Amino acid sequence: MYTYLHNPRCSKSRQGLQLLQEKNINFKVREYLKEPLNEDEIKSLSKKLNLSVLEFTRTKEAAYKKCLEEKELITLMAQNPVLMERPILFNENKAMIGRPPENLSQIL
């Protein structure tokens, strides 16, 4: 079962959602701005993406501070989910950032 971290206000996120629906993929949607990931979930997602947290942080957001260490960034991301790049599709083993949305097909 896949989970799709979705922001309905983001065009890339909406495109990724449409792509998954067209492929009849079994997934659940988690609007991560309404239901933020906790620190453990962010750490797990980082491992599944095979990226450091900084590598999937939206660094242009006001909440981002360059002087943060990764541990502090995880806490900040849990408190400010807008910092997380979107959309992200994941399951128990792997994850993929859907920018562009076609990237999602790589883990299906």
C-alpha cells in the first residue's frame, strides 16, 4: 500500500494524484499540511528516499534557516510541514518525490 503526501494547492501534487488515479494504483492520500509527519516519520522517509532531510527541504520557505543541523531541521519540518518538498509517494520500502509527477512511476 502506498501513501501519497499531497498538497491540494500544488499543481505538481495534483498532477501526480491524477497520474496515480489513471494507473489505478492502490494508495491513500495524506494531506501532510493538515496531518504533518512526526520526527520519526520524517527520518524514515529520508531513508526511503535515500536523501538527507536537507535534500527534500523547500529551502525558500520562510521557516527554513540555513544554520540548522539535520536533527534541528527534522524538528522544524515536523512543526512546519510546508518545508517538505511535495508530492512524495512512499510505501514500507521506498519513496519518490513527484517532481516532475512522472517520477512517481519509478517506484510503482
